[in-house]
Amino acid sequence: MTAIAFLVIVVLGIATILFSRKHSQSARRREILETPFPVDWQTILERNVGLYRQLPAAIRKDLHRRTLSKSAARNQHVSSLRRG
């Protein structure tokens, strides 16, 4: 095998790994954002955060999205620590 052929194979392998990693992250992010906000969490917010009920619907939706995203990231971090 020539050096150029070897280099092409290595570059294609790296590109494939990077693409598949990016694709799986995007799919996971979409899955998280499509997850409905848990009713129990909303009840807790309504009961314990006075300003929550006064927030406009768009800001509540953004808060829900950000909360789900942070929760998923935290869960992923914790599970990686357990595996490690």
C-alpha cells in the first residue's frame, strides 16, 4: 500500500468517526427537545417559584427546553462517571 492510499484511508476513517459522532449528538439533542416537560416538574415550579406563573408562555417554553437540556447533560455526565 502506498503512503498516499494509507493517508486517504486514515482521513476517510477520521471523517467517518467525526460525522457519526456529530450526527448522534444532533439526534440526541432533537430527542431531548421533543420530550414533553414533566408535569411533576411544572407543579414544583408553580408551587416553589413565585414568578413562574407570571412568565409569558414563550419564556416558560424556553425555560422548559433549557431545563430538559441541562438535566440530560447532567445525567449523561453522571453515567459517564459511573462507567469510568
